[in-house]
Amino acid sequence: MNILIMGMGYVGVATALLLTELGWQVTGLDPNKSRIRTLSHGVLPFYEPGLDEMLRTHLASRRITFTSEIGQAIDDNEVIFLCVGTPSGSDGSADLQFIKEAAESIGKHMQGYRLIVIKSTVPVGTNEQVVQWINQAQPSAIPFDVVSNPEFLREGSALQDALEPDRIIIGSDNDQATELLRSLYKHVNGPVVVTKPKTAELIKYAANAFLASKISYMNELARLCTKMGVNIADVAVGIGMDHRIGPHFLRAGIGYGGSCFPKDIHALLFTAREHDVDLTILEKVVQVNQTQALYYMNIWEQLLGSFNGKTIAVLGISFKPDTDDIREAPAIGIISKLLENSAVIRVHDPIAKLPKSMLSKHLKQFDSVEKTVQNCDAVILCSEWKQYMTMDWEQLKRRLKQPYLFDGRNMLDGAQMTAQGYHYSGIGMSWTEIK
Ligand code: UDX
């Protein structure tokens, strides 16, 4: 079976490579010709461990090809995955323009039966909408099915998540279409849940919103821990051992970011408002996230006296480790706040780069941690890259003007850092004692 993947963004490329790995012949389609050229030369448009090697292997065996020729691609492939972007509109709703364009192209160009699989994160009811758009664009009626198959993979661990998913959700009204999609995943190690398309669409949003809620809950509790001299990480261990709670997504920090959580939660809130339902808890989840980094910056500012005129090293600008993605990254908010407070900022990240337009004489990015921290008054850790956890912090301290270490991800051992002479402060732990 030949498979077409429409949209060569993060989810599209990862899905294309997974399906190739499973033995299918795959074509990746994107209107962006330079992206297609880059992919055809074996270069990923983003950083993701393990995927670049997989891309080069499958290009060499010709199991995967890339194109911008939409008509031909729709004609050649029986199964079509929609992986195009669904960015946030100005009102927080998911913008379905790319989904609509893709559906209309399929309707226009299909010559025989097609199974259309919606992988993009789309609001409840989009599956029905796609059916209508395809119907309206068809010059004459040709059968097709549209199934919803949301994607749950995480940046930084796409390969493992795709090959061993916790579950595969298939939202379908048609048994034959369900079985066809199921057969594509037959070598994937994970349970399949078959449900209605609308349910599948909501499961994706509900999962992301629930995970974000866990994080915001711990982040808010961390503020109380800070006041009471209790360590939030110990609380997380204690509650996480209750199997009804589970140990994951309980890490307090400077907040969640990325291309999914913030966007998807806004889209879900928008959908709820459209249906006159208040998702009060979720509104608060967003509010806690938006204020979390600022809450701790206030504390750090008090410890330091002031940010004004100080030189601050910011380590880790990606929204989490093992990705070059800085979309909605808490580090970007922290940098803006420092600039507002007239600090000079020196930035490092193992992979991610600040856009050139952001750089100035007050904000510079360096390629080594040693250079970055030189003569700084404080270091703020914003994403927990392994490199930062294993560095020789004792050596680094000699380069600092003042040994203030603000750990926005609780990635270092506070007691050890304090013993090394740092004024260490993390998230959700006593700071008055350290002061
Ligand atoms: C998320 C979902 O996990 C994934 O299922 C979905 O398909 C896409 O959105 P991703 O955005 O790649 O994946 O990252 P994830 O690992 O979920 O982390 C999101 C954010 O939460 C990061 O900023 C991370 O630092 C933060 N986080 C995560 C915490 O602050 N604490 C935690 O305990 C876990």
C-alpha cells in the first residue's frame, strides 16, 4: 500500500518515517519546495534524536520520497495522512485553513477510493467538516472514508513514542476503514482503541489539557512549598507512588511550553466557550502557567537585589531538552523580563538558536557554557539538558562574578551546589534558608 503524508512539519515527518520503518512505501508532500529539497537530501528541518539517521536509511532504499506535486501525489497513493498545521487564530481557535485546502485538493484530484487519516490536532467536528469539504470539491462522486487518528508523540522522544505508543486511537464510523488503518499499524506495539471520530478528536485535547493541569497543579503547590520550606520534588515522589496519580508529569518548574500544550488548551477553551461551557479549571491552568516564571523571577530578583545592570546567563532556551523548538518556551518570557529590567543577558543552548532579530548588545548567544557564564552575576537554568546536569559546576563558579544559581527545572542537587558555594534556589523549595 502506498501512503501519502500531507504536511512535512514535525508530526508529518515523524509519521512518514514511522510508516516507512513499518515497511510501507511513503511519499511526503509539502508546498514548501526548499523543505522538500532539504528532506530529499537527507536533512531534517528540525532537531530530533534518531530521526535523521532513519531518514537517510530510508532515502537510500527509496522507501520514502518527497514531492511538492500535489495532483500526482494524491493520484498515486491510496491512503492519505493529513499532518498539516492547525495554528492558533488570534481568538485562540484552531485555524483550519490548511486542513480545508488539503481536503479540497484531495476532492479535486482523487481518481479512486481514498482513506483519509486526520493526524493533525483538530477541533471536535473537523472530521465531519473534512468529509463535506472533500464532497464539495469532487467533480463527480468517488467513495472515500475519513478517520481520526490523533498523534501523541513528544518532541525529543518521537521515535520511541511512535514505535511503542501507550495507545493508538482510531475514530471511525466505518469498519472497513478502521481495519485498513489498523492493518497499517499491525507491527506497532500498542493497544488500539476504536471510537467515534468526535471522541477521538476530543481525546487528543483532553489528554494534553490533563497533562498540562498536572504540571500547573504541581507548579502552584511549589509556590506554597517555597513559603513553607518543603521540597516539591519530595512531595511529587510521595504522591506519585499512588498508582491512581502516577509518577509522571509532576515535575515543578518554570512552566510548560512548546507547540502543543499552549495552543491546544486555547483551542479547547475556545470550543468550550462556543458551547457555553466554562472550563474553569483549565482557565486556571493557563493562568498558573503564565505567572509561574514571573513568580520565581520575583524571588530571584530579591535574592540578587535587582536585575538592573546585572549580567545574567540563561542556559537552555528550548521549551524542553532534546529539541531545538523555542515556541512558547518559558526561557523566552524570562529573557524579555530581564531585558525590561535592564539586565544584560548571555544565552546558551546545546541546539536551539535565538532568532537573529532578537539579538542585540544586551542579548547575546554563545556556543559554550564557559563563555556564556563569564563574569555573570547569576545563572538561570531554563531547560534540563543533560549537558547542564553533568557539567563541572565547581569550575564554572570561578568564572562567575557572583555565584547565584537559579534552577528553573530543579535539575541540580541543591545541597551539593550550596556546598560548592553557590547561592542556589530552585522551584518549590525553601529559599529563605539559603539567603
Ligand atoms: C506534548 C504531549 O506530551 C504529546 O503527547 C503531544 O503529542 C504533544 O504535546 P511535547 O510538547 O513534545 O508533547 O512535550 P512534553 O514532554 O509533553 O512537555 C511539554 C512541556 O511540559 C515542556 O515545556 C516540559 O518542560 C513541561 N513539563 C513536562 C513540566 O514542566 N513538568 C513535567 O513534569 C513534564
